[in-house]
Amino acid sequence: MNNKSTDPIIRIRNLVFRRGGRAILDGVDMDIPRGSMVAIMGPSGVGKTTVLRLISGQLQPQAGTIEVNGKNVSAMSRRSLQTFRKGIGVLLQNGALFTDLTVFENVATPLREHTDLPEPLVRRLVMSKLHSVGLGGTEELMPDELSGGMSRRVALARAVVMDPAIMLYDEPMTGLDPIAISTIGRLMRETNDALGLTSIVVTHNVAQMRKLVDYCYILAGAKIAGEGRPDDLVNSDNPAVDQFMNGRIDGPIPFHYDTSPSGWNLLS
């Protein structure tokens, strides 16, 4: 995995999550090595974002464990969970900037909410992060003055301003033009490696993930359909993995939503 440590900072075992009697995740295992970038991919509605919410403790599994640095997230107290989340940065697909705040104030918000740092240090940290994403000089702009790609870069600066150990990306390239997609992808990789982060990326973008991440998990039918390096998965013998990675119409992954409680049988 790109010469990163194989020590998993996140260890997921036999994870089960149901909603309305439907199995979203059923016996899922994952290891996320420290310092790596790992993609969680698969068709829409298979639980990719649910995995991120379970990792951050926003949701509780019905069974199984998620351990981060050896600590079971679902067993944490409310206070411990609040402290734990300070070490996690999140970038949502639309950036989710505060529309009535300047770029500077958007990036400064986590520091103001969670620390008592003096204003000169807050300013130094914010400007440092803005420069790192190529947006020095934009600090007084409002979000409606930014392009989509610039907004996403401001959101990235805000997500890493607290120097988190873990970054969670939920469809970070949705709605961007090809140049902005390449720019955001490069910044994600550079930020991960420069700051020694561990990043998990939920995405449909197969082409970009082949360039960006060290390892992929493919979710389908509430299970792990396949895992491995992106280039290896493109040539997988598994029909579901091959169908998703190569965009094939025909295969075991259905086009129509299955309303049966157990979902569809991936490997039948």
C-alpha cells in the first residue's frame, strides 16, 4: 500500500447495520492502514456513507465492532465521543460552507469552537491552510464568490485546520469539472502524505480512484464484493467487481432497487 504502515488505525469486524428491517451492512470486515488512502466504492445505496457515519460514531451498529486506535467507537461515552471526533476531519460532497461567513471565518470555525487559541495563532493557522490548498488571498471572499472547485478547497482547508489524524471524504468530487476534480484529488493525496493522515474516500469515481488511493473496498449486496489495489480490481474475475469497476450494464448488480429485507444475493 504505497509503502505505508500496515498497522490498521481502523479495524472493522463483522459489522452489521440494518434500517427498517433491511440489511445495509451484513458482516463487513475492513482494515484501514495508518497513513493510507482507502476508497469505499460501490453502486448507490449500498451503505458507503453509512460506513463513514459508523466510524465517526454518528450511527450505532446492531452488531460487530469498529475500533479506532484500539478503542471501540460504539462503546465510547458521549464525552469520549466528542473528544474522539476532534481528531476526525470530514469533507462533504457539497463542501457545506457557511454561506454568511467569509472564507477566513469558515476555516477558522473549528478552531473557535474547539480551542481557546489566541487570535494571532488562529489567523496564522487559517492562512497556512488556505495557502496549502492554493487559496492564499481569498480569505475575505464570501462563498458565493467562489467557483465549485474553490469552495471544495476551502472546505478541505477547514477540514484539516485542526490537524486531524483521520480524514473522511464523502463524494468529494461530485459536481466538479475535470480540472477541479484533478486538482482536488491531487490536494487530497498531498495533504494526506504531508500531514501523515489516514483518509477514507467514499466515491463512484473509478478513474480518479485508480490514480489516488492505495486500496479499495467494493460494497454491494450488504457485503464486501471485492477488495484490493485499484488496478487489480479493474481486472477482477468477480462478476460484480468487474461490472462496477468497468461500468458494465450487464452483471449481478441490479439497476432496480430491491425492497426485500435481505437484499439481493451478490454471489448467487
